[in-house]
Amino acid sequence: MPKFQPKGFELSTGPGPRGWVGWIFSSACTVAVEFYGFYIAGRLIREGGDQTLAVVLIVALVIFFCVISTMLVSAYRRSFSLEGRVLRRRGVMRNRSYDLSVARIGLESARVGLAGPVVPRLRISVDEQGPVTLWLCNRDTRFRPLPPQQLRALADAIALGREGERREAAVAAHLRQMAEAAPW
């Protein structure tokens, strides 16, 4: 019989305290660069400088801001919590919940980014929501796998009431094997 944590707990998938310090520092540097860049572009326009250079600088600054903002939102959305059998993903506008005992779940391995290592991930989909990817590692700790107790809790939540479903039962069994082999 699966055992659950009495309270919900945060999975180690998103940035930790040190990671958020880095993100905040990077964001502050980005804001400083943006202000300085717009100041330079404004001076070029006001003082009759090269208008083309000012426009190119403004476009580059807007693109830079969009890229950094997308990366920050992506880091924020990597945070998941597990409460019994319900997986919650933190969102910018709203959080999403996935009942792991009824969701379709697949286990696959994929490369993280363009140059990252190949790591396992869960693909979770519920009929009324699009699929979500839960990487079974933390990018901020050099792709170290989730702790064994978190892998076991995920396996228990997936296996609950799924005796006849071979795909999800195989995913739960693989998560338990990963928990036993975890280097914690």
C-alpha cells in the first residue's frame, strides 16, 4: 500500500535559495544594462546622433529583455509540489494541479537544453490541460536526481489505484528503482 507524506512538500526541481539569489542578481544587472542602453539610445536621438544605431540598440535591448524575462519565468515555473496524489506546478498567473492517480504519465529521457545532459523526465497529461514536463533532476545542482523520498512519493502517487494500467505501473516501478539507485 502506498504511503504518503502527511503534508505536501516541495519537490527539488526548481531553484533553491542560492539559485534565486543568482536570478535576482542577474535580474538587477539586466535592469541596469537596460536603463543604461535606453539612456544611450535617448542621447543619440536627442543630440542628433546616428538614428539607425539608436533604433538597433533599442531593438536589441527589447530582445534582450524578452529573453531574460522568459528564462526567469521558466525558472519560476520549474517549481512543483506534491500533496498526496496531486502534483502542483507553480505558474505566473495561476498554479496548475495534476491528479497523478488518473493522469496519463510517460517516462522518457531527453536532453536538457542544447548542451545539457540526457536526464529522465515525466510527461504528465490530463484531458482538460496540456501536458506538463517534470524533470527528475534539479538544474541548479548540476542535474542531480531528485532525492529518494521524493521519487518514492511520486511513485506512490502514480501507483495509487492503477493495478490494471501497465504503463503507469511501469513508470512507478522505474521511479522506485531510481530511488534505490539514487546517490543520496
